[in-house]
Amino acid sequence: MHKFGVLLFLIVIYKGFSQESDFKHINFSRADNIAKTYKSKNLNDLNKITSALTNRLDTDVEKFRAIYIWITHNIANDFRLYSKNNRKRKRFKNDSIKLEKWNSRFKNILFKKLLKRKRTICTGYAYLLKEMCAITGIKSIMVNGSGRTSTMDEEDLAYANHTWNLVKLNNKWYLCDPTWSTGISYPEEGKFIFNYDNGYFLTEPKIFFFNHFPLSKEHSLLAPNTPNFNEFVEMPVLYAKAYTILSDHINPKKMYHEVHKNQEFTFEYLLKKSINLRKVKFIFTNSVSERTVKPLVSLDKNSLTLKHTFKKRGFYDLHFYIGDDIIATYTFKVVK
Amino acid sequence: MKTTKTLTLQKSTFTLLSLFFALFFFSSIAQAQEITVKGIVKGNVETEIEPLMEASVYLKGTNFATTTNKKGEFTFPKKLKKGDILVFSYLGYIKKQIKISEKSTFITVVLKEESIEMLGALNSNKRYKSKRPKQ
């Protein structure tokens, strides 16, 4: 009986660590090297590019890795195309014929740009990944849905705005987001900066869901427990760094909270890698001021718990930082 | 007299032999049937059909490939034989495979647009800022 208990425990542990950690025994440096040294001016010969990236690698996950790294280091995000598309989609929201016409025209522009200039938007990334996988014999599908970032409000999320991928490796489905792995756009300054983010490579489904709401529920990989759209909108805002540091965000489940003065509030996370606990901090902001507070930090294996007692009444945004990296934002209304 | 006879005999054997060889040669060609494939690739967007420039054309299972010119035309660089499969692809269009037959000296391929919704959300690392909720 005792032995059985240990076995069960081990199985639970094993299930808990899935996704990228499924491939911990594989060293990606060979795939990464091939991907980082291979250059191609355009994408006219996708077969040649794909075979050059994958033919010296043995396993599907390494081949997939090489393709993923190559795309995320070579294809730039085109925010001009993005904003143009966004404007038109919003305008034709209620006119399906015009929307379809625009989509068709835009698709043409977009793929030409991808082929020649290696620039695109989300769907272009997801499509390219899917195609290159198909050439290698790996199954991948595109997932449409709502992608959420800190700058979006509820209205932005109400319709599909983003595309990412599911990929099947060793008979299991995994999630990834090649667009957001590539880097960050600064539309006001008119620039895009390549900055590879491994956090969106074979991400844990639970944490991936915080900013990816798929149009089809089963694509969340959380079935049958996929939260509904309202629950999704109410979730806290997570930033890119959350995905490289956390394997799960456990508590709080929501963004907005009302608490009483002198009430203690608990935040819980699962860590993917070790962090410097002394660098953990909260920054409280409201419309006029900003102050930094050290929460009560405790760590048990990879489970991180932060506690804070609210002393002042008011309405605050609470930002969780590790050093200079912003991880998450919550809002608090502190009442008497 | 004798010499001329041998000469004519030699001549006729020569013609016979060469005829034989020629026959052999042509029949071997007939057997392998090397086909030069030319063609044009077009794309179908909504109701319009227009030539696709730089569409890729490759022999299935090999690295032999070519791309179309400005008018969508191509000449496949390798002579093909009956039963070979050419694959036509262009990003955003559904791939098409065509089996080569003796008649495939000029093929017109129309690729259909893939039906995908084009979406894009920009990644951002900007700190969230609440709008003060209405009380």
C-alpha cells in the first residue's frame, strides 16, 4: 500500500512536469546552432531551407526546435501590416462580405511580404511554422483566438486577434507561439526588435492560457477544464518574462480584487528555474504616485509564495517584479 | 571483282548494323520516355486568376526544384518520366501535386487560396495601467 502511494506520488509529479521539460534529456544546442548559422535571403525555396535546417538532426523535437529557432530569429514582425489589418478588421467587423474581401486581399499582400522581405504578422508566423513542419513530416496546426497583452482592453479581446500553433511531438500535443517568441514591437517608435523568448516554446498549457484564449476550446489542451471567456478576461496580466520564469501561476486567479485594510493577501507561483529571492518586489502605482514594497517571500522547492498586508486605503495597480523584469499585474481596491 | 563484292557486302552489313543500333537506340528512348515539362502556375484569388511569380515547383521526394518567372512560367530543369510527381506550392495557397504522363509537356496549374483568417496581435511589455473604475 505504501509502495503504491509512492508510485502514485511519482506519477503525479511526472504529470506535473510536462511540456518543454518532457524533453529535458535532449540538448538543443545542435539544433540551435544549425538554426542560428543558416541564412536565407528570401523564402522562395522553403523545401531547401527546411531540409538544410533538419537533415542533420535525428529526433522530431530537435527538428522542430531548429525550425522554431530559425523562424523566430529571421522573420520580423511587421507592425505596419498589423495596424492596417487591425483597422480594417475593426471597420468591417459587422460586414462579413467586406471582411472576407479584405482578408483575401490582405493575405496576398502578406504572403508576398513574407516570401520576399521575411516580414509578417502572427498568422504568417503560424502558417510558416506549420508548412515547414509539414515538409519535415511533423504535424502542426494553427490556432486562432484572442491573444492578450498588457495594452489591450476587454473590447480588444472580444474577437480573435492572434494566431499560434499546436504541434504534435511523440504523439502528444504541445503549445507554442512563434510570433511572441520573436521579439517586441514598439509601434510608436516605428521599430521591431528581435529578442528571442523561450517562454513561448512548448509552454505549459495552464500558464499559456493566461494570454491565449483559443476559439475552439479543445485547443487550450486544458479540456475539460478550459475556463470560459469571461474567466479569461478576468485573469491577471502576465508579461513575457513570466513565461520564462514561471511554470504555473496559481493564485490569485483574478486581476481585480477588493480587500480590507490590514488584510493579508497571498500570491502563489510555481517556478521553472531558480530566482534571486532578494530581487522579488512589488511596485504599487496609482495615478499620482509609485512606491516599492518588499512582500513576505517564502520558497518551498519550486513553489513560491508571496504575502502582503495592505495598510493604506485606495486603488492601486500592483506589479510583481523580479529585479527589472515585470512578471504580472493585479489591481487592488483597499477599503476600510 | 571479288574485292568489290566483299566491299558491297561490308557496306550492307554496316547499314544493317547501324540500322539495328539506331532502332535499339530509339526504342530505348521510347521505353524511358524522357519528358521535358514546361508550364504555367496561376493563383486563384476570389474570382481572379493571375500568374504566380516565384511559385516553387519540385519533384516529389527529391531536391530537384525550380521557381516560376514573372509570367508564372517554368521549365523543369530535369527531364521527367511517366509517373513522376511534381509538386506546386506557394505560401498561402493549397499545394497541388501532378502526376506526369506522356502528355505533360505543357501543364497549367491553378493553385487555390488557402482559407485562413489573417490575424496579428503585437507583443508588448508595457506596464499595465488601470483606468480608474467608475464608482
